[in-house]
Amino acid sequence: MNIYFAGSIRGGRKDAGIYALIVEWLRNYGNVLTEHVASPGLIPGGEENLSDAGIHNRDMNWLQRADTLIAEVTLPSLGVGYEIGRAVELKKPVLCLFRPNEDQDLSAMIAGCPAISIIRYNKFQDATPEIERFFRQL
């Protein structure tokens, strides 16, 4: 199974450690096409060796090849929202992981979409049974 993992890059890298935990866990289910998103060396400016168009085209190619999209959406990101919208348009199964906090709520455009599964969690370990359930249903 090919998995497209989405997490914030240019929107901020403070959740890179959580992304690494998620990508490691997702490897149990298949090939994570976008595991670079979890790299601690990836800077908020993104990948400097590719143009914006190059990144877009490469990532859309990966999304076409993916069987599912898993996104960590706690840290708002225009790019992640775009990827989720495209995955829904392509009829890919989508799972969003969100850590609720008092300063922000999940976007209604994500929370209100019936094509998107959502897991709210505090610690990643709390989300793993729900992630397993999502993959069993694919």
C-alpha cells in the first residue's frame, strides 16, 4: 500500500517530532511516499533544491499513486489543506489526526467533510488503535 503523509512544512515545523512518530507507525501499513515531511532537517522554507512547481508536480504525482492520505492537521497549513482537498477529489480515503487545544479548533472544512475520517488525540499512542481501525477498513 502506498501512503501519502501530509504535515506542515512552510506553515511551521514545530510538530516534526510528532510527524516522525506517525511516519514510523505508518510504515507498518505500507510505503510512505512522503516520509521526508517528518525529517528534522527539513526547514520551514521547504526543499531548496526544487522549485515550487517542481514540488507541486512531484507531490501530485505521489498523491495520484497513493492508496490513502494521512494528515496531521493540528498545525494549520495551506499546503496540507490543498492536499486533503485533492485527495478527496480523487476519492482517496483520507484520515486526519488532530490534537485539540484551547487556542484553536479543527477547520470546519475538514471537520464537516463526510469523506474525511478524523481522529482527535492528545498523545500519539492514544491514536494508534483508531489508525489501525482505519487501515482495517480500507
